[in-house]
Amino acid sequence: MNNESSSYQITNHLIGHGYKKIAYLGGAENLLVAQERFLGFKRALTEYHIPLKKRWVQESGFRESGGYKAMNKLLSLPKDEWPRAVVAINDPAAFGAMKAIQEHGLSIPDDIAITGFSDDIRAALITPANHGAPISF
């Protein structure tokens, strides 16, 4: 998998669906996979002239617990500063973020859309399932 290209395509997909307020839950900065995925995310934002907001970039690591904590940090911002979409470093981080979103009484994807990476076997069990067109890499 080309991490940078895949992250770019996922972010571009969200932008294509009208999302402009997009957060990023990433891995440790010293890991190549995390660096590459963040570069793809930033490249898509730059291409569409969407500013990168530092408060919307949270380190989550690669586990559900990290995604949960990172999403709760985002949801601790004033409501008018919440992102409308989230790109997570992988599916487990996305699952944790989804739990935080739902615990706040929010709907996915109506209130906040979320994406992940890795095609975790549990992704097929998640509600809601992919509402957009399939993305192939």
C-alpha cells in the first residue's frame, strides 16, 4: 500500500463529499507509516485550499483506546469548532473515535463522518457501513 497516496485519496474522497472541516488522528511522528499518511492528508487539504488546523490534528496511536482519547479531545472543543469529518490512522483508532462520537450522542456520518485504514475484519460489522462510493487503491 502506498500510504501517502491512500491517505490523499481518502481525504480527497471526504472533500469530494463536501467536507471542509476535517480532523486527523495520527500515529507517532517517528513512524514512517504515520509520516506518510499525514503527508497525504496535508497534500489533499493544500490542493483544495483547506487550512490545516493544528487543534484538529491529534496523536491517537494505532489502538482503539488512543482513537477514543483523541476524539474526546476534539469533542472537548467548543461545538462550533468540532470537525465534520475525521481521517484516522487505521481502523482500530477509527473504532475508538466512533465510540467517543456515539457517547456524545452524535450520529455517524450525519454529525461527523469518519474513515480509517487497514480494512480490519471488524469493519464489516460497523454501523453505519460505507455510505459513499467504494474507494479502491
